[in-house]
Amino acid sequence: MQTIQVHDKKFIPYITAEEINSEVRSIADRLSTDYAESKPLFIAILNGSFIFAADVFRALRIPAEICFIKLASYKGTKSTGEVITSIGLDADVFGRDVIIIEDIIDTGKTLNQFLPQLEHQQPKSMKICALLHKKECTVFPIHIDYLGFTIPDRFVVGYGLDYDGYGRNLNGIYQLEEQ
Ligand code: XMP
Ligand code: MG
């Protein structure tokens, strides 16, 4: 992996595709065991989670459904503090075992806003699966049931994550170079 440029910023290699793949497999194995009997519903939060969600979903060995919602709180490399829903939930979650898939949990604001809306629809259970967690940025504590990596408070791109729209197609994860 090499240092890369996205727009005006440089990013350095941080997590390799192999390391991601190994975490994805271990998460999918745990999910396949934990939900062997229940035909769970995965809800992936767009845009950032589309690649992680697809890889986890493909690695499952159980019958499962997936749907997508679109929430966003980031502009550039900073959180705006405001969560906007632009594609809503079209699945019926009542009585279902639901697993939310996020690319990254930062302040926790996005999920802190979304979880009560989902709870209102009375799923049987609700768990969180995230590839990355910026633990030290927590403002709204979220219990993450299936987590790939805990990372420091440094902006990252790749594997679905973007800097103003670009960088999502990188196979590994790259960290913003310190100024
Ligand atoms: P909150 O603060 O609501 O943030 O937990 C979650 C959402 O913020 C975005 N996010 C990032 N996106 N690189 C990105 O490309 C990052 O380092 C980063 N940190 C947060 C992301 O959309 C996530 O769903
Ligand atoms: Mg996101």
C-alpha cells in the first residue's frame, strides 16, 4: 500500500485489505452462529457501509435479508452535528431480529438518533455491527455488538469510506496524514 492523494489531502496506509477480510470473516462467522435459527434482517446505513455490508452479507452461511437506509452527518472531514435522512426504511421490522451495519461509529450521533426510531417499530432484537469505532470521540455511547477495529480520532478513507465522495473504491483503509 502506498500513500495516496484524495482531493487536496494525503492519506497513509492504515489497515490492509487482508486484515479487513479476516475481520469480515470472523464477524460473519459469529453472526452465522448467533442467528442460525432466526432469519435476521440487516439494515445497512448508506453510503459508507455499502462495501462492508456487502462483504459481511456475502460471507454469511444463514438465510438473511438486507435493506438500506441513508443517513449522513459528515461533510468533508468534519461531523456537521446534524443527521439527515434521505432514504428511509422500507422494511417491516416488527418482531424481527435486526442487525444494523455501519462503516464507522464516531460521536455516536447518527445511531443515537436512528435507534429510537427503529425501537419504536418494535423489532424482536436490535444489535449493532460496525467495521470501525473512533472510541475516543464518543459523545453518545453506543454498545457495538460486532466490531472490526477500534481506531484513533483520525479521518480515514477507503473500503466504502470517502473524503467528499472520493476514496470509497480503495481496497484498504487509509488515514489522513498528520499536518
Ligand atoms: P457519528 O458521529 O454520527 O458518525 O457516529 C458516523 C458517521 O460519520 C461518518 N464518519 C466518517 N467518514 N471517514 C469517513 O469517511 C471518517 O473518518 C469518518 N468518521 C465519521 C460516517 O459516515 C459515519 O457513518
Ligand atoms: Mg456512514
